[in-house]
Amino acid sequence: LTNPYMMNWNASYQYQFLPHWLLDLSYQGSAGVGLLEAWNINTVPLNVSNNPTVLENIFQNYQNYVPYPNFGPIDMWSNFGHSTFHSGTVKLEKRFSRGLTLVSFYTWSKAIDDCDDDGVCTGETYYDRALEKGRAGYDVTNRFVTYATYGLPFGKGRSFMNRGGVLDYVFGGWNLTWVQTFQSGLPVTFTMAGSPYNYLPGNDAGSTTAPRPDQILSNSQVDVPNWTIGQRFDTALENSMWNTSAFAYPQAFTVGTVGRNTIDGPDLIWSQSSLEKDVNIRDKATLQIRYDMNNIFKNPNFENPSSIVNIGSPGLFGKPTATTGGWCCLGGQFVATLGIRLIY
């Protein structure tokens, strides 16, 4: 074993095209080299034979054909892993002027690896780990975020009601903040169940099912066009966002064609806002009033649904059953908080 290491590189270009406006173009890349991973080496190669009789005999007496028949799974640790990340970002920034400051950026990126965790990898087979090379489970292709703060033009020192007094205390000095996020969903890996065929186990020495199906339609045809969730709280009436007909069971003792993390799950749309003002009390204390709002448009952000392809019994395949951050505000509910703080 050797120590894993990371390489990082980046480049950026900034251009101030107006007195208060800045354009920033940047690229960032990184690579993880010699990452620690564990693979089960006590398995039979998937291409051990093309003879159906031999393969059936191996299937029936699998433990007798593994390299070390007296042992179960043997996890071999080594510097198997390698990861890469590339991203390009366009950022527009307005520095504070006329009560407004704004930062908006869009990032297009791709993260690739063969195993997300520093732990035991559960792919097709140790003998051809390249089958697992694909998008990382945490890869977010598109991310757009804008946050802006605007001082409402009312109150002392501002355009209107600037003479102080009661009106200033009530209507003056408010600052409005808005944060808007649009983000691609996390990748999805399709597995399968219910196949009528026998398959040699992959990474799991006790498995009798093929981990991946065949994909017979393109990625664009996996997603159901114009999908709507239907009855969100009744899975019997809920619509699947993925097309079961896009998949088929592999033939006996063959590996499915679907790779790892092939399509995106549900997108994330999150709107946040805050209204805040500070009231000066005789230069001795400050009363801060703040009203925070989350998920203003009540947009539900779903977690990835079940991706287990069972052609005869689809069940919950493609039907979202949970939301992201359901404890707070990403599940579709509007959440608001009023806070008052006295600073003396």
C-alpha cells in the first residue's frame, strides 16, 4: 500500500466590464490517485466459460470454483481507486451600489470514479473493475445559484421617508435577500430483480441474481416525458418517472449492459428569501428583526426513487417516496421563521 494523493489545478479569467460589474470565468480540475479500495477477490470470473452446461454446474456448486473454496468473501485492500473532477464556472458579480449587491454563477461539472467510498466496492467483478468506471454518486452536472441583497429605498439615508421618525421605524431600513438554486439530480444506478434466468454471482459470493439489467432504449427514453407525480401520497396512484420498457433481463450467465450512475434523478429547485432590518435605540442598543422564508413556491424536491427493475412486478420503481431535507423545507412545504434579537 502507498499513500493516496490528490492533484489539483485551476485557471481563471476576470474582467470588470462596468464600474460595479465583474465577469469571472474559471476552470477547476482534480484527480485522486491510488485511492484505497477493497474488492472481493474470492469470486469466479464472469467469462469463465461459454458452455451453458459448465456455467450451470458452476452456479449450482459456486463455492467449489472460487479461488479459495474454504473461505467466503475475501476483501483485498489496495490502491485500486482513481477519480477525476472537471468543472467550468461562469460567475457574474455586482458589487454594492444603489442598494443592490448580487452574485450569480453557473457550474457545469463532471466527477468520475469507480467506487464512491473508501471501503468495500460492490461492482460487477473484481476481475474487470473498469466495468464500474463511471459518474460518481455525488456528481452534479448543472448547478445555478443566484443570491442578491437589496436595500429597500425607504427610511433614513435612503430615497424615500428619509427624515426619520415613526415611518422610518416602521417602514425604513429594510433589506431584502433572495437566494435561488437550480441543481441537477444525483446519478442513478439501475439494478434488477425477478429475472427468470440464473447468473453467476458478481461481487457478492452469495448472490444468485444479476446486479444490472440490459438497457434496450436510449437514456432520453428512460425518462417519462412530461412526467407528473400523480397522487403523491398514494403510491398506487403515483406515476413512475422512469420507463420500465427501457430495460430487459440479460440472458442467462451474462452481464447486463447498464453501467453505473447512468442518468440523473429528480432536480432540485430551492427558493429562499429574508427580510431584515436593524433598529438603533439611542445609540446604546440595536433591535434586529428578521423574517426568513424557505421554499417560497412550495416546490417538492424528491430523493431518488427505487431503481430496481422488476419487469413482472414494478412496484415502487421510479416512484418518489421521500423528499430531500424533509425535516426543513425541501419537501414542498413553505417554512417561515420570525426572529427578534436585542443587541445591547
